[in-house]
Amino acid sequence: DAKTTQPPSMDCAEGRAANLPCNHSTISGNEYVYWYRQIHSQGPQYIIHGLKNNETNEMASLIITEDRKSSTLILPHATLRDTAVYYCIVRVGGTSYDKVIFGPGTSLSVIP
Amino acid sequence: GAVVSQHPSWVICKSGTSVKIECRSLDFQATTMFWYRQFPKQSLMLMATSNEGSKATYEQGVEKDKFLINHASLTLSTLTVTSAHPEDSSFYICSARGGGASTGSYNEQFFGPGTRLTVL
């Protein structure tokens, strides 16, 4: 899997949008950008993934740059329950041979 | 759909004993299961990959004789920590890959809630 770079930590005020950046300059053409998060002492939770188009679901939006070398996960209205470590991972995805390898991630603290 | 459970959620054992952790895919068949370990304030580290009916593939540096993995069915994998020592105390997380129409995400990985192991 291609490597990603994320800031180690970020703060966000409750109710505001949280924008979490990720750099993946060596991403291959067939690799997707996946985001997971891990709330303290729980298993990782899938958030969203995309290939090159922007994606939105009930949890978040994913903005991928045109050159695909970076992306941003947006939590539109952060709540205290969004405090977690967020992992940006690039992988081929949905195949019978790939596996999820976690980097250090970004620790997001949502502040009241 | 796509629920993965782990049992127990936490366990405390004495040094030298063996501990078994179960990972189950509740509503889909998991052709592949993964085991991760996470120490405090660190990221998840992949330990091994197991395919149903075959031997597990361990990541570099993981002792296969200490961490026994059995994936005997399409819905159950077990991790046994043999002769556990305090340094084995960690958060163990499994994930399962498989699925199909019922999960809407064929070949995606779904994670369990984790098992906290404390070795005294």
C-alpha cells in the first residue's frame, strides 16, 4: 500500500466543520483512499472511501484533489462523539488480496 | 449487516497461562480474517492473516508459536496467546473480509470491537 502523511493531532470546536488532511503523493491509479476512525478502546470504524471523485455519506465528505495526491475528510458539524483517531489509508480495496495497514493517524479532539 | 464480534471483550490472566480470543462474523461468511495488536497510544499493528482452512500468514516479527491462529470455519477465527507474559498485555482486534450481497461490500474488511488482554 502507498504511504500516507497526516498531522498527528488537530482540535476542532464543537459544531464546526472538522477538516482532516491527508497526503498520498505516491498513490497508484488503482488505489482508493479510505478513511477509518477509532474511538478510544473500540475497534476501527469505516467512514468513507473514494477513487477520484468527491464522495459524501451520512458521516462525512471526502474531497480528493484532481491529481489524487492529497485528500481531505470533512466532518460537517463535529460533535464531542467525533473525538477519535482518524486514519487515512490508500489501498486497492475490495480485492481478495489486500489488507488494511494503519499508519499513526490524526488524533482529533472536539472541544466544547 | 457486516457485524464482527469478539469474545471476551476483556480478560485478565496470570503470567504463564494461555488465553483464547474468538472472532466471529455474525451475518456473513469471512473467507479471510486478520488479527491486529495495539499498544497504548500506538496505532494498530497487523499480526497475521488467516484464510479459512489453511495456515495463517504472520507478519515479520510476530512469533507464530506464541500467537496461534485457527480459522476453522467461515465465521470463526481464534487467536490463542500461549504462555502469556505481561508484555503481551495489549488490545487485540480482529477483522473479517468477505460478504456479498448481504453486506453490500463484497471483499471489504469489517472490524471487531477488540479484546483487552491484561497479563499479571
